[in-house]
Amino acid sequence: MLHTLHSDALSVELRALGGALNRVVTRDASGGTDLVLGHADDAHRAASTAYLGALVGPVANRIAGGRFVLDGHEHQLARNDRGNTLHGGPDGFSTRRWTFVEAGPDAATLALAWADPAGGMPGRFAASVTYRLRGPELSHAIAVATDTPTLAAPCLHPYFNLAGAGTIHDHILSVRAGRVVFTDATSLPAGDPVAVAGTPFDLRGGVRLGDVMAADHPQIAAAAGLDHAYLLDPGDGPAATLTDPASGRRVEVWTDQPSIQVFTGVTLSGDTAGLGGTPYPAFGGVALEAQQVPNAANRPEFGSIRIDADHPFRSTTRYLFTLV
Ligand code: GAL
């Protein structure tokens, strides 16, 4: 099941499987350029481990050891990534078929009733995501309600490649973040947030991604690029801006979330087929994931991700494209 939104600038394809943003295509004389990575069919999406444009949850990124303590009770989740629980675990939001409850020309809402007692997450969840397209601006509003205290920190997981093909080495990325979280050998946040000033992690002024990925830094070597949570600074303007200098195309990310995970996509080449019928190359897209800080489940200083019957999760992120 799929649905397409249209504006004068863009066509946006949504998929029931994973509540996913599967395509964003320009509507221009060239016949259209794909701006995000997606899959040609659900079979490839179901077999993928890349979460291309998927709505991941209930808790995005990693929970250390799949364990957390909530209201004095320890919970053990199913683990699916080197001993940790990643992106909601093996049966997370992105593995399910969402239902289109509204599907108009420029807005659509998908809903999901989710529970995973076998996977260990307490609660019955009611999740929804509303995508809206207005000219060159696409937004998504995520809401997650529960019947019992539990954790929720979902996010959309879009990978951008504004050139429509090739790799993102020549893209320029800026992120309004003075701190980043380094990771251990399992990509789990480790240690205190680190100031980016004077390091290759400083993206505030806009940097060519190929230069960052080639920088001599043990964290960049270990991740074969970036796979790190940037802690957003307060301020005006977009949280992140990605530009393809060759085409002049650009996307600004505006969000109410406290962090953006930047993943430069080293593992994409090993994934299932993309929109073009073959896997994307390594570094074929950069994921910009507006989310709560990874492993907040075990790091109270990263902010609470507890929800209960009276306090649902809500967040909105907007992507403002400049097309030339
Ligand atoms: C990212 C995560 C990466 C990798 C990717 C999916 O969000 O940070 O480590 O798991 O998703 O392949």
C-alpha cells in the first residue's frame, strides 16, 4: 500500500510498511530527481537493515544491552545489534504495516497499534505520523500514546542524496551543534558529550562530507565516517543544512528534537535493492535523524523519554528543500 503527495515542487511517496517516506522526487523538466533513498518494493524494504526513510521506534537508535529500569523495574528487550537493541528491536515500528487513516493530495496520516510483549517493551502503543507537503516543504508530526508507563523516542530515518545518484562525498553539511556523543565499538554512545570545536566533528560552518570522512580521527575511522549523535544548540535557523554544490539543491532540517544522528551510510552497499533496483553504494546517502539522544533510556542526563497515559510523545520535523 502506498500513497503519493504532490505539490508544485515535489512528489512524495509514502509506504504503509514502516510508515515510511519512500521517495521525494523533484517535479521539473528533467523528469525528476530522487532526493532520498527508498526501496522499489516492500519485499526489499522488509529484508533491509538500513531503515531507508522508515519510522523507527518506539525508541530510535541504541539501548545499551537492551536493558533499562523504569519506575524501579528492570526490563530486558530483545537485542538485534551487537548486544544492544537498535531502532525498536527486531519487531519495531519499522517492521510493521501502518494504516493510512487519511490520504489526501498534500497530507496523509498513518497509524499503528503496536505492542511487543515478546520483545519485552511494556505497554500498548498507539502511534501516528502525519506527513504534510506545502510547496518545497515536507513535514512530519509523530505522536505516540500508551496505556501504561513506558519509553518512546521514535524518529524518521531518511537518507538524503540531493544529486539523485552516486555518493554524498561532495555534499556540504552543517549542523548547529557544539557537542557530539562519541561511541564504543558497538556504536553505542559512550562517555560524556564532547565539544566539537577544533575537531573534525565541527560541522557548524558547513563542511564537505568527504573531507570529514577522510579526517584522521579514531572515532571517524571506527565508524568509517560519521555515525554520531549531534546535540543541537538552541538558536534560530535550521538544525542542519545539506547542500549539493553541483546542482545547487539544498535541504534544511528544522526540528523540535534535541539531537540529530548523522550517519554517512558505510553499510548501504550491503543492503537490499533501492529505488533503482540495485543496492545503493556505500556512502550513497546521508541519514539525518532528528531524535532524542541515543541511549537516553540509560542516561538520565540525556533527558527523559518516559511516556505514560497522560503524557504522550509528540514531535515535528520539517524539511525545507531549495530546488534549482
Ligand atoms: C543508524 C545507526 C547506524 C546504523 C543505521 C542503519 O541510525 O546509527 O549505526 O545502524 O542506522 O543501518
